[in-house]
Amino acid sequence: MKKVVALVFSLVLSLSVSAGSVFAAESTMDAKVNELIGTPYRWAGTTTSGFDCSGFTRYLFSEFGIDLPHTSKGQDQEGYWIDKKDLRKGDLVFFNTDGKGVSHVGVYIGNGEFVHSATNEGVVKNNLSESYYAKRYVSARRVLWDDIYNQLTAVQSN
């Protein structure tokens, strides 16, 4: 009887581990973004010990071989303009947080969400529809060409 219980337990455990790995599959971009969530904010920061907003986006995209300037205004000149309704994962989203034009940048990650390095929180996810961001949204730019986008957003099997 003990052998049967052990065998059943072993089978259930292996099936649950297998099912978990299917549900845990993520794209290269998702994995990198998730790895950086929680990194602290640091003014002018460009490393995993701390990022400002443009330092975060610059670092993230450099991991994929894309060189961006280290200012939100400079990044707002890269790639090409995208209408908000056409956003896709990996597009840069820009905000006017100081009343003087583009002053903050994040990366759209789908489902209305973006990830960015917020002054008091570090690298976090927020929704574009949140009042603070909805009121300050300026524009979006696409810097990932289709071939790179397809590679980075393809779900990897574990």
C-alpha cells in the first residue's frame, strides 16, 4: 500500500510540476522585465543597483542590442510615433510629469500596463488608465522593428 501511495504521490507531483512549467512560460522580454521589477530608483541611475526612468529603458533595450539616449526627451526622438490604440509590447510610452513636455518614459507591456522606474518606488508596473498617468500621457514610440519584436515576444517553452 505504501508503494502505491508513493507512486500516486510521485505521479501527481510530476504532473503538477509539468503543468506549472507550461503556465510559467514567458517571452524573453517578459523574463527580462520581471527580473528588473523592484530595482530601486536612483537619480541618473543606469544599472541594476538603481535606475531613473530613462536609465531603466536604456538598460532594458541595451539587453536586446538597441542603443537609446539617456534622457526621456532623447528617447522620444527614436523610432517612430505610434497611436495609443496601436500600442504593442515593447513600445516606449512618454509622459509630461513636470509640466514642461516629455519628462518620463516607460515600456508598454500589454493589457494596458507599462513598466517604468518611478521616483518613490523604483521599477514597477502601472496601468495607463490610472488617473495620474492618463492625465500625463503624451505619446508613444516604436523602437523594436518587427523581426526583433517577434524574437523578443515569442513565448519560450521551459
